[in-house]
Amino acid sequence: MPQPLWFLGIAALAVGGAGYLLRLWVAKRLGTSLEYRIRAGRTAAEAEAKEIVVAAKEKAASILVDFEREERERKQELRHLEERIARKEDLVQAERVSLEAEAAKVKRELERIQGLEAEVRAQGERAVKELESLSGISRDEAKERLFRELEETSREEIGQALTRLEKERRDEIEKKSLEIITSSIQRYARDHIADVTTTAVELPNEELKGKIIGREGRNIRAFERLTGVEVIVDETPESIILSSFDPLRRELAKIALIKLMKDGRIQPARIEEKVEEARMELEAHIQKVGEEAAFETGILDLPKEIVALLGRLNYRTSYGQNVLQHSVEMAHIAGMIASELGLNVTITKKAALVHDIGKAIDHDVEGTHVELGRKLLKKYGVEEKVIGAMEAHHEEFPFSSPESYVVAAADAISAARPGARRDTLEKYLKRLQDIENTVKTFEGVKQAYAVSAGREVRVFVVPEKIDDFGAFELAKQIAGKIQADVQYPGEIKVTVIREVKAVEYAR
């Protein structure tokens, strides 16, 4: 029984030893495989490192080549720049030497001219003394005798000038009289010429004439009484005429008549109703027109009452010129002039806009339109600077500020422009052309321009043909020729310009 146990022990030892040996063999195989992988990775890393080093060396070499090329280019560019600077320095030095030489030459020439001037003055003094000795009179006596002879020879011309001034003054008085008469007629109900006192109203049909007249004329009498206009029903087909000195009344009658025609029921009660509606509509329209004028000129702080009076100026005329349009135009012109002169543009424009505000007052108020305008502006609190600038535009009051002169000038410009007051553009252009053609007939005239609406002609002469003294004589001859051959209002200023230019080049 003990023998089998021993055998089993030996067998167990044998199996354990075999397992141990097998484990050692497996461990050795695994160690060999790991070492191989490590050696392979190291070889690959060394190969990759060599490639990186080679690439880095190639890139460094390329960078070095590029740097050397750029360095050469920069050095070459610096050499070129240094050469250009050197050439410019040489040129500047040469120019400096030339300028110094030229300055020395000019200085010598100036000294020579000064010497000549002194010599000429000395010779002049000697000549004057010799002339005094030969003539037996002094220089002052000769001047006095010369002036006396000139006065005697020019006496006729002075007389003609005085006659012309007297005629112009008379024309100015007549023009002012016509203006006053026209303004008075505008403000007082009297017969007036047809083209400024009548308004034609078209009718849809001829039957309306009978309705407007009414039974035994009661409708037309009621209409005339309420509107203050005369209704003329003649043989003109589908049309009637409204006649009145006052444009506002004619406009009121026109609006009321159009409303009656649209309504169709024409009888005294309806006429009174429509006239009242027309009056309210016209007042609203007048206010709107005044506001538009103020907005157009940029004057937005006027009292409401003054704005309404501005709107009434739309129905006033002066020599055929609409007074409101004239005032708006004046405001723009005055504003531009004031801006150029550095004056108060707001004051100037406001004064120009309201300068004729007195013409909006009805005929039952006495006084000139300037006086009425001053009273209106003071009544509604318009500032004194504006009143002072507007009150002198007809010289009834003294000019109190530079702005007042600008307002007066703008008034004259607006009234005198072509087409403003019954003067056609064709006649205006023809007059300017005649003036220029007359001047060009004189020998030595290079060019002539009529300016300032024909009130001045500027004549440019050839300096080689006309000297300074000849320019004065030519101006006198041209003025006489224009006076004899051209018809024109007022006077024309003749300005002869002799211009000499000296040109030289410094090289």
C-alpha cells in the first residue's frame, strides 16, 4: 500500500517539472519577439530622422539662397537710389549757380535802370527849365493855362452832359409818377385797362347766362353787390367777364361763380352762401400762398398776419410784375448778395421779402406803401433791423445799415431784369447786340461785351494799336457813337480796358 503513494509523488513531481520547463520556454519565445519589435522600431525611427535632417538641410540651403538673392537686389536698388540722389544734387547745385548768376544780372540791370531813371529825371528837369526860359512862363502858369483851355474846349461837352442829366432826371420823375399812379389805381376803385382789370370765366353751356342774370336781373345784381365786381354778359359764346380794379375781388367772384355753376341753383340766397364759402376758401388760399412764399425763401418766423398779407401780394401787380413773385425773387437775390458781402443774410432776406407789404393794404388806408409797411411790421412785432433794412428801398428813409443798401439793390435788379416789367426778351437781346456791334466798328477794338443789363459796355483794345492816352479818347468816341446810333433807357457806362501781359520762362 505504501508503494503506490510513492509512485504518485514521483509522478506529481515529474508533471510539475514539465510544466515549469514549458513555462520557461514560452517566456523565452515572448522575450525574443518583443526585442525584435523594439529593434525594428528603432531602425525605422533612425531612417525617418535621417530623412528629416536631409529635408531640413535642403530647406535651410534654399532659404540661404533666397536671402542672398534679396540682399543682392536690395544692394543694387540702394546703388540706383544713391546715383539718382547724386544726379539731383548735381542738378540742384547747377540751378543754384544759375539762379545766383541770374540774381546778380538782375541786380546789375536794376542798378542800370535806376541810373537811367535818375538821368531821365535830370534831363526832364533841364528840359522844363529850358521850356520855362524859352516860353517866359512857369510850370504852374502853364498848367493853369492848359486847364483853362481844356475847360473852354470842353464847355460844349459839359453842357451836353448837363442836358442829358436833366433829361434823365425828368425821365426818372415821370417813371416815379407812373409807379405812384399805378399803385394808387391798384388800391382805389377806378376804371383801369382791360388786361389787368378783367377775368374771363368759361361756362359749361350758354343757358347758364340766363340763370346768372336771373329774373329781371336780380341774380346778377345780388352777385355784384356781394362781390364788388362788375359782371359783363356779352355775345362771347360760353363765357362771361368779371371786371374790377382789385384782383382779390375778381378772384373771389370767380371762385363763387364756379361754385354756383357746380351747384346749379342760382338765386340770391344761394349766391350769398357761395360768396361766403368762396371768401373763406380765398382766405385759406391766401394764407397758404404766403406760407409757401415764406417757406421758399427760408423765412419761417414771420407773424401769421404778415404771412397772410404776403399771400395778398399774389394779387397785386407793379408794371405788370406780380408783387409776390417780385418779393420772393428779391429775397433770393438779396440773400446771395448779403452772403457774398458777409452781411446778415436772414435780416436781408426777411427785409426783401416784406419790403412791399404795404401794397397789400386796401384802398381805404392812406399813405405810401413804405409807410404802411413800416406801420404793419411794427404793429406785429417784426424786429427793428428788418424794418430799417426795408424802409429805404425807395429812398424815402435814409439807409440805416449795409443790409438796407442790399435790399435797394435787389429791388432794382429784380425790377430791371429782362421780361420782369413789360420788356420783351427779344428787345433786350437786340439792344445788347446793337451796343456791341457799334463798339466793334472802331479800329483797335479787340472785343466788346455789354454787361449789367446793357447799362455798361466793356471794351478790350489791342495794346499795340491803342496807347493809354488813346484809350481815354476812344472811350469818349464810343460814348458819342452809342448816344447817336443806339436807343436805350438811362445811361451806358463805357469802360475801355488796355491790358498788357509780359511772359517769360525760367529754364
